[in-house]
Amino acid sequence: MFFLSIPKKWIKRVSLTSLALVFGSWTLLASTEPSTLPVVQFTPAQANAGEIEYQQHCASCHAVNLQGMGVVPAIGGANFLIKWGGKSASLVMTHITRMPPLKPNSLSSETYTNIFAYMLQSADVESGDLAFPSDKSSQSKLAMPSGSENSAQIATVLETIGKSALLDGLTPVTNEMLNNPPPKDWLSWHRTNDSKGYSPLAQINKANVAQLTSSWRLPLPPGNNMPTPLIHDGVMFFYTFPDTVLAIDATNGSILWRHQHQPTMESSRKMGIALHGNKVIVPTSDMRMLALDAKTGEVLWNSSVATSDVQLSEDYQRYDLRTAPIIAGDKIIQGVVASIVPRGSFIFALDVNSGKEAWRFHTLARPGEHGGNSWNDLPLDKRSGGSVWMPGSYDAELNLVYFGVAPTYDTQPMRDSINKAGVSNDALYTNSTLAINPDTGELVWYYQHEANDQWDLDWAFERQIIELDIEGRPRKVVVNIGKAAILDALDAATGEYLFSIDSGLQNVISKIDPKTGEKTHNPAAYPRNGDTYSICPSAVGARSWPPSGYNPTTKRLFVPLTEGCFEANEKGGPLLFTGINILPKIHPDSTDGKMGRLQAIDLDSKKLAWNHRQKMPLVSSLLATGGGLVFSGDMDPSLKVFDEANGKLLWQTELDDNPSTGIVTYAVNGTQYIALVVGQTNNHVRDWSNMSKAYAAKEGWETPPSGKAKGAAIVVFSLAEHE
């Protein structure tokens, strides 16, 4: 039985109605009607044997805790029953026996049955005296168990929402507001169109940050998510798992309206939504874009994103709208994830009023087009990758949107040049910054940060638009940091390379040309068989999904980094399609057991400033504020606040679950709040959790603490004097 643990103060503020509206029909997603078949049972012996067999056959892809790695999905825990509850056990077993991917049905029926029992046990299903059968005929006569009793009870208590004065008072979100938001609001994914991750609010400052206290906590369904709330006129708009948008009173967590989209495929993780006019713009798990009425949650338009030109398999090949949209003028611009889909990914624009597609830009250069000869002569249907994992940035003055593009994962055909005249293996536009005209979709300029990436070291993260003095004159600069923790700065108008700053955590790049920024790969770290050697960082990245924060007043950038490497070792798992196997290896700088690093970079001097090293990785965004503070969330799990000037830790509090990317701040009625989401896991949290445990076991470190793990929630803080 699962119980919600809610502080008494919070119970006064959030009613059972609110909880019902959060969970709604969540437990009914997998099966809208209760099954008439008897529920599966399994024995402890099956589950125990299954655990051993899972570690032997499955853990290298789906992780030791069944929560997946990278593009490989989770297959255990609460989400397992959310997806499969009430469905036929034989349907689940059909998917299980298709594994391993390269050798389907290669294990014995007993082994598959035991692994299934272990998966059920991981989802807190109790074992019994009756064994789960290994023949498909018997399996087809059994149903999967449903989710927790408590969640089901909550889902039955649905009451009508009263009309809210907060919703009545919502003002339209204009383009001017998005380009220069009111200090009290957080209107887009990283607050501003230029993705600085900075708020001018200063009520919470160095002098009083120690008085921060819990304000409210709203429980959420568990799920694979990386959400960032948006706040406008005292209303918090939030995209939770599965495909559910909430409007919330930002002062107390009361639910104002709820909209749940029912996708035609499994719900995927989301980074957020966008606001424009009276609309909430929502990307869905089944490749649709919705516009909801900000005051009611009603659907204003519903557009399908066409993908009919590519034949997808039922395994891992699928398109996803995981990033948050960006608004540029009258266009909604959204990137697409297509990790191993033939022909690769794309960026598209919709008309904000009608939802009709205006243009589409393909992120993999096509034959006959510019850069089309940079794919080692591969035909288009053999090119893949170029995913757009992160939201874009927008500069209204230059009228350009900026996106980062990921590498390909099918690296083997690109590893060595075929030495054909006019053909290269650079693989455009992977690992590039794209500057696109938002009105037309025209590519104005591009810059490839690293050609032919064989290590999965993306340059796919946020592009921050800042102003710096370059050689004595002010220039707009686009800054981004790839997984190798190297910062590249480009002229925002032209794409001219300006400078790089290496954080010192990588060994794959041996040289950076000071005029062009061209990277020379280190042959000692290049993927090859027959040797044991280190690759730093690991493919998880010295930096990854959590975005950096930038203070425009001090011109300091604050970056969440993690120290970790790979070792080429035949006993490990595969590194993409390079043909080599790798194992986790501690970074040379982490022999003291400290993996997490908050790194300050002075962009005026172009030098590293202070850093704070700690045991656990940072897994949230970094928030810089006008109060001279930097907020970070990590896997202690805790929320920490640092002095922007020197990195001194000013305050910290224990969180009851791991943060899930976004930390935001906003103000309502004169009170500044800090909000973040915990407990909705994602790739970054899972990957660094798995690697930190592996390092701890290998080096004999103390096992990393796991926290109280109360489950997913929005948690909000404010100063005690304003409570």
C-alpha cells in the first residue's frame, strides 16, 4: 500500500479535490476497464532467479535498477504497472521474449518467465505460492495487476473546480513580455528567450537566505519526466506525467484546472510547455501539438506533426517531442528527438493562432544539399540521429532562433573516411549550432563544434545569448557547453568563432584551433579494440541536460558538472556502435570520492573562476538571481544555495527525493518563491545514480545516500517572514 506523506500545514492548503485532479485517470491509463481475467502470480523463487538472470542478460541496457539508460526505456517500478496494468500477461511476455534486440527468443522460456517475475517484484507486486506459467496459452488467461490501491481511491474522488479569481485576472502573454519578462514571472523554459537562467528577483538574498522554509508541496504521479514550471500572474502552469497539464495557484498548490491528453503511444518525458497570448502550448507523446485556453484548460486547436515519410519499428525507433516549445513572433518552434530513426530529426514551426505547420528544417544534411556529401556516401535512409533534445533560444533583434543538434548513434559507418574526393565523414549538422530565420525556416548560419563524434559527446544543450566585449567592442554572443565541458562562444549574428574555455575534465580533444575552433581528436582516446584506455568524460557527459545559469551583471556563467570517465574494457557494455565495450571509471580528479562540481566561469576574462566540489552529482538546472545567489539541486538529495561571488555554501536543505531538472523563482503579492520538482526521474538522474553506485562499489566509497524518497512532487520554498 502506498501512502502520501503530507505536512499538516500543507493539508490546510491543498484539498483532496486537488489530489484527485493531479492523479485523475492516471491509474486508468493502461486499461480503461477492469480486466475479467485472474491476476498473475509468481513465486519468490522465480523472482530471485529472475534477478540473477536480469543482471546477466538485461542490466547492461536497462540498468541494474530496471530504470533504463539513455534511449533505452525503464522496464520496472511504478511506471511498469502504469503502462501494463490490466492488460494480458501474454502481451507483456511477447515484448520480453523479443529481447535481447540482436538475439530475440534466444533465452529459455523459464529464464524469460523468471525475469518477468523479477520485473513484477520491482513494481512492488507481492509474490505468492502459485508460479507464473511459462507457456503462452496459460499466460494469455492471466491479467497484469493494476497500480496502487491508494492511487485508485484518489482517482475516484473527482469534484468540480470552482471558478478562480486568479484565472479571471490572467493577462495575455505578449511577445514583448516573452522577450523581457516581468521580474515576478517565469514565462519560458529557462525564463527568458535568451536562455540565461537568471531572475532579477532579490527579496531572497545573501543576508536572509538562511531563513528559507518550506511553503507548500504538491504530490505528483511518478514518471519519466524532466519538467520546468512556468508562472504568470500568480498561476503556475505545469506539465506532469503522463501527458497532463495543470494550472496551479502558485501561492499554495491548489489545482485550478487539469487537462490530460490521451496519447496513442507510451507517454514520454517532457521538459515543459510554452505560453503565448491566452494559450498554453503543449507538445504530446504522440507527436501532436495542442493549444489550451490558459483560463480553462480547454483545447483551442490540436495539430498532428506529420512523420509519415519514415517507417518506424515497434522497438526504440520513434519520434518524440521532448523539448519545450519556443515562441518567436507568431511562430511556435519545436525540436524533435529521433535518435535512431532513419533520415534523422527535424525542427518545425507552427502558426501560433491556427496550429498549421509553417516550415520544417531537417537536421541531417541530405544528398544534393549543402553538407549532403559529409556522410561518407551513406544514402539518406541509412543516416540517423541529429536529435534536438533541448529547447531553442531566440533573439528578437536579430530575428534568429538557435538550436543545438545531437550526434548520430550509428557511428560505425562514419568512423573512418572512405577517402573519396568531395566526400567527408563530418556528419553535418550533428554537434552543430543552427541559426534559423523563424519566419521562413531558412538556415542563416551554422557552426559544427565537433565533427564525427564517436563518443556520444553531444553539443546539444541550451544556447545562451549574452553580450560581451570582444576585442574592445560589444557583441552579441551565443555560448554553449557540450558534454566534454568545453565552452564555445560564437558571434550571434554571423556564427563567427570567438573563443573556447576547457573546464579540464576531458581527454578526447587534444587541440582547439584558436582562430576557427576546430577540434583535433586525441588518438589515444579514439575508439579501438585491443587496448585498455580511458575516455573522459563518459557518454553521460561532464555536463548534460541540466542547464547553466548566467548572471548578466557579473558576467559569470554557472555550470553543473560531473566528474566521470569510461574505460575501454572487453568486459563492459557497448559504446554506441563503435564496436568497443566500456566500463565506468572514476575521473583522475575524483579519487577523493567527490564527483559533483559547480563551476563558475568568468566570461569577461574567459577564465575558470571558483568551483564547489561535492560527493554527489548535480542533477538540477542552476538558477542565478539578483540576490547574488546560485541555486542547485543534487543527488544528496538536497537544495543548495551558494554565494555568487565566491562559491561559499550559504544554505542547504534536505529534499525528500531527487530533483528533476528545473529550479525556478517567481513572486506573488510581494513574496518571492523558489520551486523545483523532485521524484520524476529522467536519463540524467538515472545515469549518474547508476554510475555513482558503480564507482562507490569499485572504489569502496560509502554508498551514496538515497534520501527519504517520498515520491514525485512540486516543492516550494519562501522566506519564513513571508509565510
